[in-house]
Amino acid sequence: MIQVNGLFDDKDHIITEQKGMFSIVEHTRDLTVSPITAMEEYFMAKMDVRRKQILCTLDGSEGVTVQAGAMQWMAGNIQATTGVKGAGDLFGKLAKGFVTKESAIKPEYVGSGYLMLEPTYKYLLLEDVSEWEGGLVLEDGMYLASEGSVKLKTQARNSVSSAVLGNEGLFNLKLVGEGIAALESNVMRQQLVEVVLNNDVLKVDGNLAVCWSGSLEFTVERSGKTLVGSAVSGEGLVNVYRGTGRVYLSTLDDSTSMYSSTLTKTVKNE
């Protein structure tokens, strides 16, 4: 029997969301600071910039697949496997990792007990893969973990132009099946914009889509019907998602953070 103290019964750690075997543990405050970092940690806490972790509760009925290197500690009768089922499967995983820029081998943990993943300042999303038409397609670096019933596949772009002109790779990681997936996002869920398409079109200027339904067709097109029209609008090329499905947009992109950082430096210099 496992007894974990200082986690579930501590006001400094709260569980903010739970789906399937995953729980999001948020550290409400970090008191292990030095005089040099105390002020920084104080203002981070005021802005709800807190460390978060994924806690996986395994009951022996199903395993969990985790991003390589993400495990922090595990307690109970849990064994780690490579998930490789032969030479052919190994080759397939290596090829998949190469084209999606993800780690080729993601360990799978089976058994019963607790598995805690490494803390992160990024925002954690728990998504039911079965609710996404055609599977859940992810941007690079978002995948953290998924239940064993979720399969990891690749989704190719609809055309070479969508990869070259859209500043994207040729392939994305796609999750299919039934189960929960844990994702890392640079933007909190409350500030993600969800666009639901019903046989319609979404055009986005830049790489603001963090994940989308596998049923959608992705292309890169001119923002106007003609080259002159695109030049007049000032947009040029846009990413286009067409069909029926959903898209999560991170409208607060990195340019906002870069602007804020530049503004702060300017104010200090003045």
C-alpha cells in the first residue's frame, strides 16, 4: 500500500483538473527561494505563473505513454517499457520521430501506483482524443503523455506548399483512439480561442494554431484572390483549415511577449 504525504493534503499543492488517469497538480506557492529570487517568485505568484505537474494514477488496467525524459518519480508496482514490439516497429517509430521532430521512443509505463511527471511553467491541457474528428493533430512540442488506448500516428500535410510556404514541417504528430492526452501549451486554456468549423474555412496569418482536428484539410494560400489583392491587404500567405472540425488558436503569440520585453527594457533605460 502506498501513502503519499505532503501532496494531496497540503495547501501549497492543489489539483486543478482531473480527467481519466491524469491530474494536474499546481504548486500555489514556492517557498524554497533565495533572497535573490524571492521578489521574482512573489510577483510570479501574483500573476498565477506557477509550476504544474501531471500526476498519473495507474490501476493496472491500462498503461500510459510519456514523452521521453518527462518522468520525475513513480511509486508502486510500475514497470517502464520501450513500447517497441520488434524491429519493424522500431524502424517505424524512428521514422515517425524523424519526420515529426518528436522523440522517437516514448516510454510506456504499466502496473499500478503513481507516476509523477517533471514540473513545468507551461500550461497543461487534458484533452479527450475521441472528441476530435479524425484525431487530434498537434504542433511540435505539445505532446506530454497519453493513456495507453491512444495511438500515436503521423499526419502528412496536404501539399508540399503547406509545409514550405506555411513555415511548417511535412508531418505532425496525430493522436487517435479513445482516451485522454496531456498537452503542454504556451497559452492557458482560458486564452485559447476555439474555432468550430462545419464544412467551412478558417484562414490564419501565422502559426497560431496549436492543435486541430485530423479531419481538416490544411493548405497555404494567398490571402486575396490575386497577387495584387494579397499585396494590398498586406497579409500575403495565410494558413487555411478547411472542412469540418475544430481548431485551437493561440492568439497571444510570441510577438506579444517580445514586445513586452522590449518595452520593459526601454522603460528601464529611460
